[in-house]
Amino acid sequence: MAHNFIEEITWRGMLHDAMPGTEEHLQEAMQSAYVGFDPTADSLHIGNLVPIMLLSHYQRCGHKPFALVGGATGMIGDPSGKSTERNLLDEKTLRHNQEAIKKQLSQFLDFDSSSNNAAELVNNYDWMKDFSFLDFIRDVGKHITVNYMMAKDSVKNRLSGEASDGMSFTEFTYQLVQGYDFLHLYKNKQCTIQMGGSDQWGNITTGTELIRRINQGKGYAITCPLITKSDGSKFGKSEGGNVWLDKNRTSPYKFYQYWLNSSDEDAEKYIKIFTFLNQETITNLINVHKEAPHTRGLQKRLAEEITLIVHSQEDLDNAIKASNILFGKSTTKDLKNLDEATFLDVFEGVPQAEINKNELAEGIGIIEALGAKSNFLKSNGEARRALKENSISVNKEKVNDSYSLNKVDLINNQFILLQRGKRNYFVLRFI
């Protein structure tokens, strides 16, 4: 084995609990383990990154990872950590989501069939779709008592919660279906370990019980902690909702910014969990950061590493350029290289005015652009004073009172950025 998997995830702060004997089991030979992913969207989000990183480290330590897309369980809904039932999806949507998720997972896992520990993607809908209800309750349900199922925290919390109006039979059976997944993979793929978040412990151990009772076998469980932020806000959420791995849902710039804005305390934790940097490198980064925390070196390295893994070098370079734009370290060329989505992300919340593009044909005087055309500055007099102070820029370049806006100034054929001083921005949108 390349590394001891349990040791690796322990120093990274990624181990919450493991069934007794798991570490010894992993040292015997190459073992197979799986993590389940919810296919209710066509993208994973950063809340999924810890189990993804678990699988990736697992493969890097010489073992075989399985990613299970819960096509069948996605039609039911996991009660763990939920207060309400989820919307159920049709098969066509689930298949589309599965393909999108595999593409994202391939950034972290090697699905190349040439190696004996190549990752595999499986969908529990494939073995559940032909399983009749009568067969399921006869062959699986009879082995687990209601008392056992009621004792699970995921069930107890839903039934006792103040806002809860109870739990449907559909969701109550979720742990049986997930438990059967483990049994199926144990019998058909020699998969002996299931991994997941700490809230999944009850569902995972139901699987180990089925393996013991039906197959007289031994299954193991490993869970990782649920990530929290030091300020108490929810990890993986921004003002716009989830931080997604799909660049069409969350731009690489916003993705990069999410990590860049981590607190010192969180960055020290995250860099161990969300990068593949080794222990010595991370220790050095943390020590250097403590000497000069104002440089935010730890946050920058964290943001760079995870953006590069999830997206690409080009996306990372563009995200860094875009980040520098607001802090005066960029050029007109950098600004003009931004695509429309990134430009709008960078200048989100910056006041805008719309102007007819035809007016650029004859040019728009800078005083008029700053004053009457946009109301960026209160009057032409204020515009003249600002220009005299040399505090006005067009697309990051200083201009004087004789400057005239024209089509050459357009960014993405529709924007011109006005700026007064270092931090005062205004966007002209030409339509």
C-alpha cells in the first residue's frame, strides 16, 4: 500500500468514526469501499467534497473506490438531517444527473480500467428497479426489526422534531434500501466498506447488519465529520445558495472567492481536507501564515489548489486575474479578457446604467458619461473636479476631461467600467 489510509485521513481531520477492525482489514490486502451520492441535481456541490476526497485518498492509498449514484434512493429521499421530504425524480432526469456527476468525480478519481484499483461508478437503480415490493420485504425486510430501525437517530430526530409532521413509510424504508445496496455490492463487487458523513452512521450500520444476517459476512463502516464554519454559518453555502462544482452554476471566480474568504481558523482546517498537499507542506504553510496572517497566504494556496482540481489551470488563472481586478493589480487587457459571466460576478452589486449602444458611434464625452448619462457623479462640475484630480479611470486606465467613450472601450461588446479612486466603481451597460 502507498500509505495507511486510516493514518492519512486521521491527520487530515477527516475521520469521525470507524468500526473496530477496519484499519486491520485495510492492511490485509487491497479492499473495495463505496460512497453514495445523491443524484437530485446534475452537479455535486462543495458539501460533497469531503466524501469525494475520502474516496480519492482511498484510491491513492492503493484501494478500489466505488461511487454509488443513488438512482433508486434518489426516488425516495434520505431522512438524515432533513426535516421535510424531498421531491422525487424520474428516471430520465436521474440518468442525466448520473452522467454529469461521473464527469465531476473523474476530476478526483481514476476510472481508467487498466489498473486493478480503478474507480467504478454504479447506480442502485440498476439492481432495485426489478426488485418487487413483495420480494424485498420477504428477502430483506424480515431480517431487520422495526425496533432496530426506530432506534436510528435519523428516524428518532424526524419523529421527535418540533417542526416534523411525522415520517412517511417511504422515508422510513430508506435505511433498508441503503443497507441492501451495501449487501449487493458486498456480494457482487466484494465491497467490504461503506464510507460517508457522520450523519450516515445509522444507514451504514444497517448495511453491515444485513451483510452479517443474510450473508454471514463482515462489513465495515468509516465516517467523516460534517464540516462546520468557525463563525457558525453553514459550510458550502454562499449568499446565492450552494457552491456548486459545475462552473455554469457557480463560476470558477466565485468558487475561488469562496475559499479565499475563509477565516484563518477554517483555512487551517480546510487545507488539510480539501487539498492533496502532504503533511510537511501544509505544516510549513500554516507556520508561514501565522507569521504574516495579513497576506492570507494560506487562503490563497487553499483556493488555488481546490480550484485547480475542480476546474482547470485556465479557470484558475482567470479567477486570480478577476480577483486582482478589484484590488488595483490588473490592466485593461485583464479586464477585457473577462467573459461576460465572470465580469458580472466580479462587479456584482456595483451600480449600473444602461445606454443605447448607437450613441458610441459619435462618442460620449467623459464628463457626460460620469454625470448626466449615468448619475455616477452628481453633476458635471463634480465630474470636472474628479478629472482634474486625476481620479477617474475608464477600464482601469486614467483619463482626462477630453476623453470620449467609443466602441473600442467595450468589454464583451457591452460593458464599460468607470472608476473613481481605488474602490468606487460604476458599470455602463450598452444595449
